[in-house]
Amino acid sequence: MDKIASTKAARLAQECARRFPLSKEVQNALASTNREVFVHSGLAHNAYTIDALPIGSSQFISSPLTVAKMTEYLECVGVDRVLEVGCGSGYQAAVLSHLVRGVFTIERIESLVLQAKQRFRSLGISNVHVRLDDGQNGWIQYAPYDRIIFSATAKEIPLKLFNQLKDGGILVAPMQKKDTQVITRFRKNGSKISVEELEKCDFVPVLNGVEK
């Protein structure tokens, strides 16, 4: 990042930390991610505000505060592999790339996959791997994962994703609960899955299939 973008990203990370308690590692990951690269050029002036922004294909780049919270809830500092369901703009994956060895992110909309790959290349991010697929299938080739994160709201978590989660691993997802969405953290301990509801949220829904 150039000096101006770096200063803006650092201020954004500080603002997120003022609104929600963040670890030093997560705050630094936010401060190290140029959000302007992940928004449309016409909205660049809003890139460092605490706002979700449209990215096309009826999708949004999440609020940086939401990304900060989801990252913190994932407890992923220093872990090996994270699987993300719903790459979108790639911003969440980029933040995670500063915290883990490898990010494996799946997107069902082909145009968003191509844009995200280009952004990661332009930023020199080499530890994020992007796949076009229905994210509900997971990515069995690189399983098991230490952590799994959903960047879209699910009605239920497919069993195949819990099967791709390591024993002792954590899955964080926005879950649809009647008329409300709730960020929910699942912990896998052997054959048991514990469930913890964290806070209300607002994400686009998980959809089936691939859109080319």
C-alpha cells in the first residue's frame, strides 16, 4: 500500500477496534489490507467507512466492522488452513491471509471469482486460493480445515462441511433463525458439535449452484 492508503487502513482498523474489542493481530490484519482495491472505483471514496458496499451481481463487500468481528470470532490467529464459503470481493479472505498459512475460498459467481483472483495478484497475495463452485460442497482436496467461515447466511450447515473441519476446529456462520440472522460459532469435538449464538447480523443468503 502507498502511504495514504496505509494511513486510511490503519484508521479504519482503529475505528473497528473502538467499536468491538479486537486482538492486536486482527487489528493489524485489517490495517494491512487495502479495502479500496476491493470496491468499485466509483465507490472508492467510501472504501474506508464502516459501511457495506455493493460489488455487483447483487452482492456486497461486508462492513469492515463485520469482517473484523467474524475474523475475531473465528479465533484463527496462527492456524494453518481456513476455508471460506462465499469469496465475494475477496476482502475477508485478504484479511485472513495475514493471519493464517492458507486461505481456501469458494465463490459461486464466476465474474466475482475472476475479479477476486486479479485483486489478489495485484496485491501480491499468494496464500489465498480461489475456486468456482457451490461453497456448500466445501473443498475436499485440501481438507481438513482448522477453521471454516461463511460469508453468507445459511439455513443449515451441510454435514459434508463439518466432515471437512478438523477435530477441535471452529466454524463461524451467519445463520437464518426465523426472521433474524445470527452469527453462530460451532466447535467440533469428536462426534459432537457445540453451538454458540453470538450476535445478530445481516448478510446476503447462501444460494445453490454456480452462476457463469
